Amino acid sequence: KSGFSLVMNHPACVNEITLSLNNKSARTKALVLELLAAVCLVRGGHDIILAAFDNFKEVCGEKNRFEKLMEYFQNEDSNIDFMVACMQFINIVVHSVENMNFRVFLQYEFTHLGLDHYLEVGGPAPP
């Protein structure tokens, strides 16, 4: 509990954890997403997570937030633990928001990155 509190109160900590998604290990990525999902569910955590993915976008040169996450999701389809952690994370990020307009906006971010298409046909969306 005290460790989690330290993570929540240190602004750069969640950024560094989020950047760990760049690890080659699917297990590490799954653990990172589980931790980020837990942060997201704590009061104020959702804003921290979105800010961390904004930081990730800048550091990693993404055009869109969550771009690398969706790339990993579509390419790591042989690792069920990672796939489950990723879907849980996405569901928590989208559905832990009270404001319906913001929820729709977050859903659109993932739809724009090909999530719906991937889930429907099992492959990445055409460019």
C-alpha cells in the first residue's frame, strides 16, 4: 500500500513504468499493463495514466496516443497473458470514465487505431 502511494505521488514514476512497455518481453508488458490498470482505478489515477501515455507519445514519437500499445497488441497475439492484460487495460481506461462524451472519445481513439477491426477479423486494419 505504501509503495503504491509513493508511485501515485511521484509524477515521473508512472511515466517511467509506462515507458517499460517498450520492453521486448511480453510478460513484462503484461505486468506493466496490470499495474497501470490498477493506477487507473484509483482516484485521480485515470488522469495520471492518460498523462503518462501522452508522455509516451512524445518520447516514442507516436502520431496518436496508444499507437505502440495497439501495435504490440496486434503483433503479440501468440501471448494470451499479454492479450488479456491489454484488453483489461483498454476496458478500464475507457469505462472508468463518468463523462459519456469522454468515454466515446476514448473509444474512438482505440477504434481509430484499429482495435474494432482487429477484434472482428483477427488481423490489423488495412492502411
